[in-house]
Amino acid sequence: MTLLFASDLDQTLIYSRNSMGMDVTEDELVEVERYEGKPLSFMTQKSQSELWKINDAAFFLPVTTRTQAQYERVTGIFEGQQAPRFAVISNGAVILENGQPIKEWSEGIRQQCVSRKTIISDLMPEIERYFSEDWVLKVRQADDWFVYLIVDRARFPEEKLNFYTTAFKKLGWGMSLQGRKLYFMPESITKAGAMEYIKERLGASYVIAAGDSLLDLDLLESADYSILASHGEAVKSAVPTSEHIHRTDKYGIKAGEEILGRVAEISVQRK
């Protein structure tokens, strides 16, 4: 039996200092990402050890909204180990095989976005129309696939989030608020679609998935057994989920430990 473990990274397996919570000591931390010369993301030593165990029993597939440049900064996860053969980046728009994009996959996604008129040039006028407020600090484009806003959460009108979500869904774009980032994602770009492609390539018969945000829910729903971090946006939004999706008991970086511990147990049992 071939087992696939497909997991989001940020606030699922790796954490910034702002997101890791208080229930951790400095001695427990392992730096996994450095940006502009400064430590940016961490996991615990226990988490890293569990991930390496899983890598011996299953195929580990990172599934992230990060672009390729952002993903390549997260080298500390695989320190001293062989990096995963495949990685899903840009929320599923791009799949890396041995560090190189699979051309046929991204070309297919691009064709879908064009045919459904969910391309950035069509989106930007709508963003300007709805989001001209001063709580929008920056507008960023992710490799011409999707857009995200950096917002001031203290001034962001939480009560209008459902209104915005509905408005952009009619245009073919999903919305997801994660910390200070408000994502606009074309409906053709999904983590689940990319995971299914890799599942077929590997001939995997069982998939375990993990995540924390609304952008992870399609991945979690598509897996056989899934774990949802209790601190995440998906839990806070109270979106109904299937019975095979299990919440963590812990929060923050300790939820990452819990996720990897559960996956390690299942990997050994099903090996």
C-alpha cells in the first residue's frame, strides 16, 4: 500500500513567532526558514523528528499557497534529509517535481483560468472598486496566479467579510482571510486538484491530509483521513466538514506536533 501525506505548511507544520502560541520553550524550537537574514519560521524538534519518521513510511507532499521563491526558503524542514520529490505550490497552480515545475499541469490550469475569465487583469478593477479603504496596506500578485492584500486587521471590517466573499464568488474567485493576508483565488486553482494528480502519479491508495485555513478545506475533504488545526481560520469560520476531518486538541505550534504524531502512528499502522 502506498501512503501519501499531503500537508499545508504555514500554521499547520511551521509557525512564525506570532502564530506559535505560548506553550513552547526556546530550546524546543528548530529554525526552518530565514528571510532577509532573520529567522522567520519554526517547528519543534519533536515535530521535525516525527516528520522524518513519516518520510520513511509515506510520501510527504508539501501543499502550500507559497510561491516557488517563498517555498524554497523553507529549507530547514528537510535539513540533513532528502527533500520531497513533489511539492504543490501557489495553492495548486504549480507542482514541482525535483524542484522544477511540471509544465503540462500549470498550462492546463492557465487554460482553465482564461476560459473562466478568472485572470488577474479582470480581477484588479474589482479589487480597486471594493477595497479602496486605508486598511488595505499592500496589494500583491503571486506569480500572476492570484492576488492577496496585506490588511490592517485592527481596522478590517470583519462584519463585511461574508458580503465580500459572496460578491467575489459570483465572479469565480474564492476569498480567504489568514492573519493579515486576504487571498483572492481563482476557482480553478485548488490544492485538492493538485494532490489528486500526485496521488495518481504515485499510485497512492490512501491519503492523509492536514491544514488550517479555508484554502485547505478542499484538500482535507478529498483525503481519506484529515486533521484540521483548531486554531485556524477554517475552524473559526464554523464551516461544516465531513466526519473524516478531525480537529486537533492543541493549538499553535503544539498542534503541529499533534498532527505529525497522529500521522506517524497511522503511517506505521498502514505500512
